[in-house]
Amino acid sequence: MRIAIAPTEAEGTAIAARVLMERFEQGKALGVATGSTPLGLYEKLREAHAAGEFTLSGSSAYALDEYIGIDADHPERYRNVLATELVGEDKTGLKDEDLYTPDGLADDPAQAAADYEEAIAPGVDLQILGIGSDGHIGFNEPGGSLASRTHIGVLTEQTRTDNARFFDNDIDKVPTHCLTQGLATIMGAKKLLLLAFGEKKAEAMKQVIEGPVSAFWPGTILQHHPDVTIVLDEAAAGKLQLADYYKAIWDSWNK
Ligand code: F6R
């Protein structure tokens, strides 16, 4: 794992944008996360696109997950969130037909999961990840299979509480089910870029970086991936035992 610990979220976001622009092969498939963590990164990509330094034109983008049963025009439907952030010449150059999201409105969600798994094969070039306070990546909640493929997921109470801020702070408005890339699907990406900011993520990041691999903390599966870059701010790195060592390694490679 390459671990960057930045003083602030803004500096961490700038590092993540640099890593992505250096390492994502344009024209290939980019795995995109939703939630609040990558929003600053998407802003940087839009700026770089406007400056002519980066484009997703000719690339495809694959979402990590989607709520089941959310209205087609709901602003928190992940397809809509990602389209707002990334699609169009005035954004990153990504075309709407090149944005793939699991079909949360399908009559047969299990079939939609299988279709998505087929569409994403053999895996994206680079997958952007956030992490839940309970250690979920995608919506792979604690206790799920470490070898899962795209499937129907049930959100934990913790995740629905965390996400209520996107739904008028009303947990009852947060969907209960989702379609999510499985952990094995995520592990199929060539490169992974995980961002985590804020104290609420500190325990999950301690487990992901220094804990044992366990279905109880799904993000710990990343310890088995050969090409992971993790970008944290000081708050999310607050529980790491070897933080100074990780900083020294990062600095020695990024002089
Ligand atoms: C989003 C996703 C989730 C989020 C996680 C963190 O597509 O799959 O794993 O990355 O819930 O959310 P934020 O960034 O809002 O803290």
C-alpha cells in the first residue's frame, strides 16, 4: 500500500487528483465512487478538463453502487450524482452513454447485478474508493463475503444514519437496499485509489491498514491488492500506529 497522509482534506484531495491524472490510462474504464469524499477530486478533474490537462472523453466510467428503488429523477440517485459531477464537455468530457451504473430500477435486481458484473468485466483500470465509518467499500457491509461479485446489498443502520444527511436528515428516506460491486469485483480493478478524510473514518482506516483481514471490516480486503494508493488527512490517520513511517516512505518516493 502507498499511503499519503496530508495535513488537510484539501491537500489530500490535491494529492489524489495528481495520482489519478498520472496513473489513470485515458481511454480506459474509470471506477467512480459517490458520497461526499470524492466531490473535491471531481472538482479538480473538472478544472483540469477546463485547462485542457485531462479528459474522460473516450473513457468509460463505472459506478460502485446504486440505491434500489430510488426515483429516477432523485438527485441522490447515484447515476444522477455522477452525471452532475462528471458528464458533459463542461465537466470532464465523459459522455452519458459511457457512464455505467447498476440499474436500481430494474424489475429483477438480481439480474441487474449479474448484468452489471458482466458489463464491468474484466475490471476497470483505476477504481476510486471512499470508505464508510463501518469499513464498507462500495456498499459491502460488515459480514459479507470477501469474494463477492455485484449483488443486492442491505444497508446497515449505521450507513443509513451516515447517509441521512443526503436525505433531509431523515433516515426513513434513505433506501434500505442497493446494488453494489462485490469485493471481488472491486479487487479486479488494476489500481485502487482510496480516499478517507475526517475523524469518523479513523477506526476504519486503522483496520484497513493495520488490522487483520476480516469480513467484519470489508475494506481490509485491500491488503491483498497489489496496487493500492490510500490518501488520508491527519484526522483519518489519527489511529495509525505507524503513521510517521508511512509518511517517511511517501516522502522518499515523492521528492
Ligand atoms: C459510494 C460508496 C460508499 C462511500 C462511503 C463513504 O459509492 O460506495 O462506499 O464511499 O459510504 O461515503 P462518504 O464519502 O459520504 O463518507
